Amino acid sequence: MSVERVGVVGLGTMGAGIAQVCVQAGFETVGREVNDELTERGRATIDHYLSRGVEKRRMTPEEKEATLGRLTLATDLEALAGCDLVIEAVVEDIATKTLVFKELDDLLGPDAILATNTSALSVTDIAEATGRPERVVGMHFFNPAPVLKLVEVVRTAHTSDEAFDRAYAFAEKLGKEPIACNDTPGFVVNRILIPLLNDCVRVIDEARVSPEDVDRAMTFGANWPIGPCALIDLIGIDIHVHASEALSSALGEERMAPPPRLLKMLEAGTLGRKSGQGFFSYD
């Protein structure tokens, strides 16, 4: 069975980006948020980035309107009842995610696939909150979802081959580059990247190197397209700390734990681009 109608639960930065990718790929998409203000904010985000595509002549105004026409907004989960695949993109909190999955389990048809966009939580734990763990996968998109090609498609011990293959094929239809992962802490990218970014932050204090020079070192010396401090600012200090703590707890590895500098930044509310101040200042 092919995926024709998609649901996205949560229209924050990641959810809006995922919904945009889906409608641009031609899929009828239902985006759900908890109130009208947040649904309209999600729509405005998508409209903004599609408008930029028109300005840069990547699409015509008519194509933009047709793309937006494939997006339906809702505040009631029941609007997702006819979806073939639903991607959950709510906050990185296991209790919140499992509640969403329990509610979706009661709404969706027996062949529907439930996917979580979690970057650090156990897909298995989320799946076991449903009566259909064999139809639950992880689909970890990367920020910004309309730009970055990778999707980690995550299989648990319960996931059926059919559900996994459909989710993987769907990611390909979105124009993404999916990779197959098993449900292990951090999957592939974060398992590698988080301790590396944490090491880069520790160098600032241990070797008394400025954030600017750490970023210059990795961009000019290792050919990174973006420096580690700028990358953490883009991700968000709060999100990076949360993922670091989750991996540290799961693996017991010191390098996974967030450095003290990041904890102080989190406490001070300097969260990176989203707050206007992180390692660097933003307008």
C-alpha cells in the first residue's frame, strides 16, 4: 500500500518543515496543533518559506498556491483519521509523545503507520504505548527539514518489514536520502555528532580558545560547512543539552554529557538563534 495522505502532529520548527516537505512532494497533508494560534503560526512559517522559493524563482506563484492547497490545518486529532502515515513532531518529552501515540492508535486505520521524529528518545518505548508496535517507526528529519536531505528511518525489534519498507519508500518519495537504523541511543548522526560537539565546547574552556577560533578551526581545518558553535546555536542549546543528557543517561559515556558551559547558557536563557544570543549574537 502506498502512502497518499499524511498527518503531521506538531507544527513547530520541525513539524512545519516536515509538513512543507510533504506538500511540496505532492502529498495531501493534515497539520495538527493544539490551538488555532499555533496552527496559523505553522501555516505562516510554511507560507514564508514557499514565498522565498517564489522570490528565488524555484517555483511560480501558481505552484506555491497549489502546494499550500494540499495543506489542511486542524486542532483536533480526529482530522488525522484518514491518514496513511502520521509523523509526530511534538516536544522531546516521552510522556507527551506516548500520549499522542495512544490517541492516534485509537483513531487510525489498522494499516496506518505511526512515525516519531524523535532525535534522542527510545522509539521502542514510544511504540509500546500503542496496540500496534509493529506499525511504529522512527523518521528522524534534520533541521531545516526542507533543506537537509537525510532522514534516519528507525526500526525497533517490533517493526514489521512491511511498515519499515513503506516508511523508507515514503522518505525517498519526499526527495530525501533515507538511511536504515536500528533503535539504539542517538541512532547514527547524534551518536557520532553529540560527543564531538561537546568536545568542541570543552576546548573553549580547557584550551582557552574562543568560539570564533574553534569554528574557524573546524571549517578551515576539517572542511566543516558550519562551525560547531554556530551549529549548536542553530540546533538550540536547550535541544542539544536535552539530547546530550538523554544519550549520557542511556550510554553512561562522559563525552555524551553536556559541558558545564552549555548548562550555564541554558540556565541564562541564551539558547542560540532562537533567543538572539548563544555563542554568537543574532538580529
